Amino acid sequence: MNDNDQQRAPFDEAKLVAGLRGGDPRSCELLVRTFGGRMYAAARRLLQHDDDAHDCVQDAFLRAIRGMERFEGRAGIGTWLHRIVVNLALNRLRARQRRSEESLDELLPVFDEDGFRVEPAGAAFTAPELALERDESAAMLDELLARLPDGHRNVLLLRDVEEYSTEETATLLETTPGAVRVRLHRARAALKTLLESALAERGT
Amino acid sequence: MSLRRSMERWLVRHVMIGMRCQDIDPHLGDYLDGTLGTARRLHVRLHLVMCRACRQYLEGYLRGVEFVRGTARAQESHPPPASLVRRVVDAVERNQASPRAG
């Protein structure tokens, strides 16, 4: 995340923070234009809903700007903002009426009676087959994520996309590191099955 | 079943006890993430040397992780929707005019 901050910060962060603390509208717009894309993408992936993601990002910016006095600059401002939006998105998910979690079992690896892996016919895909158009990949990712149960999707996103550690992810999700590790592995395994099946349907 | 697969099975059954694919599978994620202890890491590595099915499986598993990561990164490089920028800037202005609102 810090790398992303640096890539996205072609401005003087101290000056930006001073502008925000002084209520400068141009600083506010610069902040949103610079970091809003990544925050929106993260909120949308977690919430699986455009309108909720808009609300969540707006809320995150309002809280951040109101709390700008508390920003100490130890992490980059982008990392700080990102943490706020992820926390808010997870709070929204908790507040939603919980759906019963669908089982992932049919998407997990299969073993024979001796414990040896059963290789599904034609399942493996090769790297060139993943050379999809950018929009196509994005649409496919949205579809695959939507098919994972919330609890597994959240772990996958926080660990593999947002790059939080197992311990940080456990704290954010109010669970244990052991549960995070198990869910991450199952989510990745399910995603592998879903991706291979999507690519096979697409005819690659 | 190929001769190679038969030999893999024989080795796992009689020499590498407790290292069936099913025993190894739950540890593959931690193996990739580098968070396994030394003994368990060695177990997984030995199994992978012997078992082509698990090596292939792990390659696909890793490609799935890379697909998610790469696609998500590409999504993040998009600018925020213009409507979102306007909406946030307006909300911040309203909030600053009336600090209790929002």
C-alpha cells in the first residue's frame, strides 16, 4: 500500500494536508481525484454494490477531512484513507442483514479414497489464456467475487488485494488468524475452480 | 493410471506416510505465503517434488491469486467516477459550512 501511495503522490503531501486543514476546496478535490479511484474500487469489491460504494467513499472522505487534525503522517495519506474506507465498508457489511453462507464444498479440490488428488479433466489453464482484455478481466473478476460467500470473499480481498497481514485481517474481521488462514485457502481454491470454469466457458 | 502416477502413489503410501495430497492441501496457501514452519514446509516441498498433480494444482492456484491481484490493481488505476468526485466535494463543502451536518 505504501508503494501505491508513492505512485499516486506526485504532489507535496504536507502541502495537501495543510490545505485540507485550512478548508481549501481545491485540496479536497485533489485528494478525491488522487485517492478516490482506489478507494472506490476497494469499497465496490467489498460491498458488491455501486451505490453503497459511493456512499462509503463519501463517508470515508468526510470522516478523513473532519479528522485531518489527527492525521500524524506516519503512514502515507493514501494508506490512512484506504484503512478508513475498508473499515467503513466492513462496518456496512456487518450491518447488512446476514445471509446464510453458501457452501463452497463443490468448488474445493477433490481427493480419492486414498487421499490422492483427483485431477479434473481440462481444468488447468495456462498463462496466455489469462491475457484477457482489461475490461473483460474486470467483469470476470466481479462475477467470480460475487459467487464467493461474503466471509470468504472478504478474507481473499483483504489478504490478496489489500495486502493486509493475516493478523490485521483477523482484527478487521473480528476473527482469529487461524480462521483467516483457513478461509483464505478455501477462497483461493474456490476461485481457481471458478476461474477455470469461466475460462473454459469463454472458449479459451 | 500411468507408471509414474503409480510410483508416486507407492512412495506416498509406503515411504512418505502422512503426506497424501489431502494431507498437504490445507497447507498449500501458507506454503505459498511463506508462513509454514520448517518441518511442514519441507513436507510440502517433498510432496510437490513427487506429485505432479499437486504441482499443477498449485500453479493454477497461484495463477488465480495473480489474476485477482492484477485485475484489482488495474481497476484501481481508474480515476474515480466524476459524479463521485463532485458528490464528495459538495458534501465536504456542506459539511464545512455546517460542521454538525453530514
